Amino acid sequence: MMLDKNKKQQTQVFQRVDTTDDGTQAILLEVYKALSEKGYDPINQIVGYILSEDPTYITNYNGARSLIRKIDRDELLNTLVKKYLGVE
């Protein structure tokens, strides 16, 4: 089977997602707080969850695990990149 070299070099287009605030910040703050209270490094744990979508990075304490699963990861990443770059 031979691969088409042109297909490998094409840039995929990611579909834009709606980035209106849907309570994501409040959820992240609650998850951050729960992770801190349990003695975890909340930033590392949240990043681990975002990258892997493995909910075991997030503690069950105070319902944090179920809260973080309400967040759309693509939307969150879109918002984070925009804020980091200072663009809309």
C-alpha cells in the first residue's frame, strides 16, 4: 500500500467552537480548590486531565471529578490559546 505524499502534508482544519462562558471558569476554580485541599498540585492535575481526558487525574472530593467532566475540552483549549495570545 502506497501513501499519497500530498495527503500527509495537507493541513487539517479544526472547526471553530463556541467560546462563550458557560460556567467553565467557576468549574475550574472549584476543581482547583478541591485538588488543593487534597494536597495535589492542581495545575498539573488539570493539565493531565485536559491532555488525556482521564478523569482519574481529578479527585472525587467535593464532586470535582464530575464537575470537570462537564467542560468541553476543545472549547477550553480554544479559550486558553486565545487568552494566552491576547486575540479574539
